[in-house]
Amino acid sequence: MSISGKKVKVVAVLGFGGLTVGAFLLLSAHLRAGSAYRLEREALDATLLTAQVLDERASRFLEEVQQNWEQIYTALPGGYGEIMVRFDLEPSVAHYLRIVSEPLPQFCWLWPPANRRSWELAEAKRETIPRATDGVAHVSPEGDLVMVQPNENQVMFFIEEPGGLRETGYVNPNARGENSP
């Protein structure tokens, strides 16, 4: 065997070894990403709210809050709407409900670029899912208002308006300081 033939074999073996190591490192990174995504998905899914149409009791509570509680902020668009825009979602009640009540998609093992959008959605969920004392996002029958109660003395409303998604917060004036912002 000539020297050039030996060089070709050495280069081929080194190239194959390099490809093998590269593939192993890529696969290892993909497996770690899949595992991290699974943990993130489980943690976020545990915080999801259940969307329910306002029942009579919730409707009465909504009226009481609007009439008797202190409005502490209102914004159009608010922070939640701005987060939706950042993730290419139109600020709306429907998209808000999608974020706070639908689980994240499964990790895509066959097409890694698809996971980028899933990670972005996970970030949006992490920033937008409020706590709710009852675990429910109460939705008006018309689908243009959502009421969430983060604690017994605070209520958040998300109202779809022509200019976007209005966010309004109320606090129970009789409990100022207790579980209030």
C-alpha cells in the first residue's frame, strides 16, 4: 500500500470518527433539550387554568367587584397583551385562554426546529399564567371577557375591545394590605 493510500484511510477513519463524535454530541444535546422541555411542560401544565363560562354565582361576583371594589389599574394594551404580540399572537380573549388553559405541545424528536416555537410558547405561558384561587378562568358567554381571581382580595379582568385586550385589576377595599398587590 502506498503512502497516499494510507493517508486516505487515516483521513477516512478520522472523518468518520469526527462525524460519529459530532452526531453523538448533537444527539446528546437533543436528548437533554427534550428532557428539559418535558420538565418545563409538566411544571407549566400543573399551573393551567380551566376555562369555564361564567355561572350565576361568578356573574354576581363580577358585578360586585365592578361596583364595590377599588380599581387599581387598567391598561389597553396591558402587559399580557404585549406578551402576546411578542409571540405573534393577536391580543384577544381567545389567545389569552389558549395560553392559560391549553397544554404545551409534545417535544418534537424528529424535527428539532419545531421545538423553538414550543419553547417560545413555554416562555409566554411562564409570563402570563396567573394564579387563580379556584384554578378557573371565568369567561363571559359572549367570549369577550375573562375574570381571574389570583387571591381572595384581588380580581383581574381581560376584556376584548376594538383597540386590543384591556386588562383591569381590582382589589377589595376592605382587605387592603391582605393578599393585595
